[in-house]
Amino acid sequence: MNAAVTRPRPPRAARARSPLSLLHRWVAPDVFDFWATRLHPTWTWDRPLARIVDRQAQSRDAVTLLLQPNRHWRGFRPGQHVNLGVEIDGVRMTRSYSLSDAPRADGRIAVTVKHIEGGRMSRHLCQDARIGDVVDLGQAFGEMTWPQGAEDAWLFLAGGSGITPLMSLLRAHAANGMPTALTLLYWARNRDELCFVDELRALAQRFPQFTVHFVLTREREPAEGEHSGRIGSEMLSVLVPDLEQRAVYACGPGGFVDSARTLVASNARSFSAEAFTPPPASIDAEAGGHVEVTLAASGRTLSVPRGQSLLTALEDQGLKLASGCRMGICNTCACGKVSGTTRHLHTGDAIGEPVSALRLCVNAAASDLVLDL
């Protein structure tokens, strides 16, 4: 009888190597991307991309884009945001947008974009982007999502395009059978700026535990189901008499969110909010003056205004910095701070110690700084 021959097994790491990992020894990922995207527009080594597969007018000044991500995108939770990147007139631009749908079985995602006056990115997506166009797609981020096992009654407060992340949450809640009561108050200036109106009314008819109120600030004669006026204690007491039993999510412009926080936070069961406008200038801006910012990597020293967002101040000096939400959420603009004092533009808090991830969009220089840029 011949003895069995035992063949040595390759090391575990070698056995686990994929064809791509072996190819990496010979081809750089950017070179692979260059040729692969010529075979298919979303084939890349590991870079998330998405192709526009549908577009739908959502209101007078907003459009919903349906995107098909490639396999490198990791998915999302309702309420989160993504960074989209496009090239406009030869310049690469990146901005953050809220996902407006719940996760779908086909893997497609939706973003609803409002055209902002003077906004190059929003104008491009609303007017120029076409089905078949490919966009850079960042991984999802944001913490205003459904809490695990939450059983509270909910109140959503949406101002303008703040409806988009709340719509994602609402659609997910409806897909689960609307297990807890939810009331949505949705503000816009005019009726033709409201998004998802027919769907929201249909959901209110389908689910007795869901109530929607449309609130318009510039319409003289509200129609049925509409109200007039800005957010205030009297309106809230009428439309949400059980506020103390509600968990609250608020999203909208900074002033709207600040008003909601003042009116609701101390009375509601819980309160979370996201604002999508730039933060107000801190008290340092009133003092005026400039400070010096040293960029450690390049050795440059720049003079920037005290109290101005560092992202804006450095861009005004000609720097092209990575950025996304410009609201302090996505961390795209974060960099290290070696020394100096900054002031957070949302809270006014001064931070003097070194930090590894200073968010440039929501921090201003309060003294001379050294940044890892």
C-alpha cells in the first residue's frame, strides 16, 4: 500500500487573497479605475460611485434623483446623509445631501435636492444632471436615526428642505406598519415649495396613528389641512397637545432649529436636531481683527479673520479643501490642530488643547493657530 502524500497548505493569508489583491501588486487602483470605467461607468477598484437612473420633480424648486450605487457602497440607515461629488466646468465639487427614501430591496437610493440661489452644485443637480450621469458617492453618515427598540410617540418638525431626512425616517416607519404614533409639522414659505404632499396625505389616510400638518409662512389663504405662521408655542399647543409624551426630531435652517429647541427641548420626552445652514458668527467676529494660521505641511502662514469659519477663511485665501456638509456633521473637512485656540461657532465653546479632528466648517480661530494642512 502506498503511503498517502500530504501536500503542504499555503499560509492562511495567501489562501485568503482575492484576485483583486493579487492584481494590486501590478496595477494601481487609479489606473484600474481609469480603464474599468471605460467598460462600465461604475466599475472601480474600491471607490463608491452611483449612476442616476431616474429623476422626478418634487416641487417648484426641488428634484428627487434615484441613484444606483456600485458594490463599494455600504448602505445607510434612514435619516442619514451622503456626500455627492460631481465635476462642474472642470472643477470637482462635493456637497452633502439627505437620503429621502427608506432602504429599498433593489439597493437604489434617493436624494431630494432643493435648488439654492447661487448654489452651483444644487443648480447642476436640479437642472443639468441627466439619467445615466455618474456621481461620486460617499459613505452614509449622521446620527439622527431610529433608536433601537424605540417605542415612543414621535413629533417631527421639518423646516423647508429639512423634510428630506425626516421623510426617510417616516417611510421606514410606514414600511414597518407605523408601530408608534407620529405627527409631522412641515413648514414652507409657499405651497408650491412643499415636497411629498400627495404621499404624506395618503399615509395619513392609511395610518390613523400618523398625522401631518402643513404650515405656510407666506400664503395668505391656507387650504384645507394647512396652517399659517412660524413655529411658536401657541401653534404647538394646539397641534401637539401631548408634547410632553413625544420624542422630537427637528431639521431645517439654523434659525428654525434654534426656535424649535427653545420651544420644545425642555418639555418633550427627548429632543434631537440637525441644522443645514452655516452656523452664526461667534462673538469673536464682533471684536474683529485677524490671526495667523500656520499650515504645518506646506509651511505657509496666512492671516484670517477672527470669528469666521476656518473653512471659509482658508478657501478665501485660495486653498482648495475637502468639504461636504459644511454643517459639522460629515467630518470631511476635519484636520489636526497642533496649537492655538478655536471657538465652536454653534456653541461658542473655546478649545485650547490640540485636537486630532478639528472640523473647519464649524470652528473659527480665536488665536494664532497651527493646523495639520
